[in-house]
Amino acid sequence: MSIISHNLFIEALNAYIDPIKPVDKAIITHAHADHAKPYHNRVLATKDTINIMKIRYGENCAKKFQVIEYGKKININGISITLYPAGHILGSAQILLEDKKNKVLITGDYKTIRDDTAQCFELIKTETLITEATFGLPIFKHPEPEEEIEKLLNSLKVFTNKCHIVGAYALGKAQRVISLLRKKGYDDIIYLHGAVEKITNYYLQRGIKLGKLKKVTKDDVNDLKGKIVIAPPSALKDKWVRKFPDVRYCLASGWMIIKQRVKQSKIELPLVISDHADWNELTSTILNSKAKKIWLTHGRTDALEYWCKKNNINAKALYLKRND
Ligand SMILES: [Zn+2]
Ligand SMILES: [Zn+2]
């Protein structure tokens, strides 16, 4: 019998991983809304994940919280749990479960490339690997994020009168885009939508350097020529955006790799910046983990399942109810 079931329930602990409904005990990989839900009885997660959940859902979003530090093994009912950095966003974790017979690693959302706003991904050897597969097709090869940021900087030089509104998820992507801009030497003030500011303040408090930032208000509207405003992608569609004159619409997302998606949107400058592993990262992580058994969740599982079988690795897709 496995230590964990197909719906990511660990019977010996009476705990679910990233449950989408309130449960007694939840082990949470990271604070993105499709993984971290409010109103569980008990939440076990990294300090950052718990803090961000509290910022988003309120101090009392669970009855009890238990912080698990990266790399520190804890034992409950004969099962040990260890969290390792997943490189996806600040506080994101892979979960390693071990008992006498089993060793199972759940990656959660992850990426292996460098990101100065998240703890660096750690490769863990395991017997069973439960991996995400968001970009699980060979066509998904993410470009260098630095090259994508260069496109934004070039656009600022060409469209000097336009306010560049960059859609980026408020948690993780927004801060990463800012950090990448700073790394490229962009030192002008960066304006933030209110929803982005809240989470960004937490990143600042955690010592992540993001330069000069300002929450954008109505009073700023006339000063935004040639400036950057970071906003959640949803804000690009609602009336919030209409108060800005002469906008250039930009969006930072791994999905911008799909040309059709760009065409169907009003995005003028797509920036392919992803916080998920691409095909090469997924397949090399599978190989390097030395896992004999792979369970695929969360995304494009077919091609990856086929690839595993071709490489003599036992693989199957789990169909969890979830949307990303
Ligand atoms: Zn995520
Ligand atoms: Zn996710």
C-alpha cells in the first residue's frame, strides 16, 4: 500500500496535500490560491506560505498553523515529512514523505531555474515522484527571462509616451518581474496596483531588494508616460485600466508562449516568463530524481506519460480537480 492516495491523502497523518476544500489537516506546498485555501482546521507549511496565507485570507484563516522549516524532518505517526524549496515562489515547497517502506516526493509547482525572489529549487532523490506537468509538452521551452525583460526595456525606449502596464500575478510573478528589471539596471520608480503592493510589501519585509516602488493612484495618471505599472492580469481587463491614457499592454506569463493566446487578447507585448518548469526541466528532474514511479498531476500529462514509458519509467496521470 502506498503512503499517499491518488487524491493526495495521507491516511496515517489524516492529512491532504493542497486540498481544495476545508479539511482537518492540510499540508500546503505554496500560497497560490489554487493550492492554499482558507478554513482548514490545521495547516502545515513553510513560514512564508503561512504568512502569505494570513495576508491574503486573514490571521484566522485556519485554526492552527504549524511551521515546517526547509530541510528539517518532522515525524508524525511513523511518517516523516521534510519540505524542500521548490523555486516556484517565496516559501514554495516540495514535500518528501518517508516511512519504513516508502519514499515519495510531491513537487508541487516548481521551477529549477534561478529566481532571486524565491528559495532555490533543490533536487531530491526519491522512489516515487509526484510531479506537476503544467508545461508538459515538448513544444514548451521557456526562453531566458532576462531576454524577455530586455523586450520590455526596448519597448520603453521605442514607445516613450506610453504607460507600460505589465500584467503579472500579484504573488510571485510581479516581484520576479521587478527583480529582473532591477538586475538589468532599470532604476526608475515602478508603480504598483494595490493588489500587487500588499504582497510586495511582504517580500520587502523578507529582505528582497526591489528598488523604488510606489502604489499607483489617480494623482499619478499624468506622470506615467514611459513608466512601468505592475498589475494583476485581471486588472488589464477591468475598468481600472481605463483611467490611464496611452497604455501599452504587456503580460508576463508562461502561457504567452502560445501565439494564439496572445492574438486573442489585447496584449501588445507578451513576455514569456514562467514560474513553472518547462519540458526540459520536467524531464531532467524526473531523470535526476531517480524515481522508479511517476505520478503526474496538474496539466499536460499525456506527452509526459508517453515520454516516461519510452524511458522505461512507470508513470500515470492523476486527475485532480483543480484549475491553475
Ligand atoms: Zn503556483
Ligand atoms: Zn498551481
